[in-house]
Amino acid sequence: MAKVKNNVDNGELVSLEAQAKGGKALKNEMEDSQTQKQAPKKVKKTKKGLGKRFKEIFSELKKVSWPTFAKVVKQTGVVLVVVMFFLVIIGVTDVVLSSLLNWLVA
């Protein structure tokens, strides 16, 4: 076989050799490359018992960093203030638009 340039990788070299040998060799080489490209088969997951699942859940809950009571109260206050703020804005907008509609219709 003739010398191949250095920039040809092994896959291309095998493919060129298969083409030189004939169609049957090319077909076999293509099948081999397709089987190599397929993803490996997934391993089946084993079923876990209910008790084991609860044990894992409680184990994860122990890892959670829970906020202090003071932080919860403070954040709840912030949420209530924001809700009240938007309640006032939407209420004022509703009253203004209602009075404008009554003025236009009357």
C-alpha cells in the first residue's frame, strides 16, 4: 500500500484500507464503527424498600440548614409588606379606572 500522509488519523487509514480491499471489507468496517458508537446499555435500577426510602429522606433532611425563627418572622414580614404595597397599587388603579369608565359612560 502507498504511504499515507501524517495528518491522516487511524480511523481514516482503516477506512482507506477497507476501500482498497473491496466493498465487503468496507461494509464490515462500517458495521464495526457503528457498534462502537452505540451508547453502553444502562444498568437496571434495583427497587428500594419503603423503609429504606424514608431513611434516605430523613438523612437528607438532617443535612438541610434550617433558618432561625427570627429570620422566618423577618422574611414573613417582608412578604406581607410587599403584598400590601401591591394591593394598594392595584386597588388605587381599580378605583381610578372605574371612575374614568363611569365618567365616559354617563
